[in-house]
Amino acid sequence: MLMNINDFIMTNEMPIRLGFFFGIFALMAVWELVSPRRRLHTSKVIRWTNNLGLVFFNSFVLRLVFPAAAVGMAAFAAEQGWGLFNYINTPFWMAAVASVVIMDFFIWLQHVMVHAVPVLWRLHRVHHADLDYDVTTGARFHTLEILLSMVIKFAVIMLLGPPIVAVVLFEVILNATAMFNHSNVRLPETVDRFLRLILVTPDMHRVHHSIEDDETNSNFGFSLPWWDRLFGTYRAQPRAGHEGMTIGIRTFREDKWCSWLPGMLAIPFVGKVQDYAINRRQWRDEHEQ
Ligand SMILES: [Zn+2]
Ligand SMILES: [Zn+2]
């Protein structure tokens, strides 16, 4: 039975992923139209063509560089008997659930790391330079960050030896929750409060896209909200409120960098790290006396 599930997933991975991607995307896009949280700064046509252009370009490059992807790595680890769950005998469902949760923790850790290490922040700031926050922001990452994520995922899979089903499940969940929690939607306050006990909500992750340093350095979670609460990086709301807060980063405010694809791809290579630190200090001196 298990063999059949694995075969099914290996042969239908693409349609499963695309089905979920377009399904959730369409759902969130309609929700954003019906009940938007904030007014957008840049036109939707420009944002969507450029953000989604980057997403499709990334998918293409990823397939080219790592054709077997994470699922292939999980199958390889299983064959070789590598990783915790290929080594110890665990009930299938337990290994699957634990794998999804553990992989989510590593994504959280990776996210903290790309904020803390200057050269990695250069890549990650493409995600944060978006002047608005909507469903397309959730998938907008620099190509090199996407490749780096895959390499880290390979390493985690080799150590963990997760069931193949868990890897696909994890990726589909991450993709779906990223689109959900980046979307420009309004959830009733009580719903948000309950939902964020088990899931990162749009209001929770929006805090992370604030221009304020201390707010950016909080709420690193993508799917599960527990890691931020556990490690003290949880922040309930932005100081200026969700409508009043400024989205993005201080060093990139022009559409040329923030909204157009060539600029986005160039962002990691712009400016010296030193300049960046000085810019931030200058900005603070001018604005925060
Ligand atoms: Zn971030
Ligand atoms: Zn984000």
C-alpha cells in the first residue's frame, strides 16, 4: 500500500503541486479582491506580472539545477537507509507527522539565519523589498535563495530520512500557507486570534514585513506559529497598526528595485554591506531623535 502511495506521488508530483498552487492562489486572489486589508501602493498588474514572472523563472531554474528535487532526495535517502527515520523503526504516521513538524522548524531556523547573516540578507531582502504585501509576495524570492533553500532541504532530508509522502506534504503545506499568510486579506479578529494558535495568519506574518527593524526581526514562522513563541521572537501586532504600518525595507523604496523583475534580481548585488549599515544608522539619526 505504502509503495503505491510513493509511486503515485513520484509520478504525479507536478500535477499535485500545480493543482494546489493554482487552487490556493485563485482562492486568495479572489479573497483579496472581496476583502482587502490594505490599499496597494503599486498597481496590481505591475506587481503580479513581475512577482509571478520571478516565481516562474525560479521554478524553471530549480528544475534545471535539481531535477529530482526534494522528493528525489527523500527516495535516495530511503534507498541508502540514510537519516533518522530510515534508521529507527517508527510507525509511518508518526514519522510523517514528526517529519513535517521538524522540517518546518528548519525552515524557521533558515529564515532567522538569512536575516542574521549579511550576505544571506542580501538575497532575502528581495522578498522584503516588496512595497506591498499580497498573495504574490509569498512566492517572491531571489533565485539564489530558492537554490540555497533546496540545498538546505537536501541536508535536512539526509539527516531526517522522512517518508516521501511527508516531503510532498510539507512542500504543499508550506506553499499554501505562504500564499495564505502573505495575502492582503482581512480576517475577523477573533478568528485570527484562534487561528494563530496553530497557523501563521496574514496579520501575524505582516508584522515581519514592517520597515521597522525590531518588527522585521520577529515572526519568522511560515506555517507553524510555535517556534516564534518558543524562542521569543513572537510579536502580536505592528506598532503603527496594520493599515498604518509601512511595508518593505528602508534601503530600497523605488519601483525600479522593488517592483520590476530586473531590479529584483539585481538587489543582492547592490551596495556594500558597509554602506547598508551606514544608511540604516543615518536614517535612524535623521528620523528617530
Ligand atoms: Zn524574512
Ligand atoms: Zn514573508
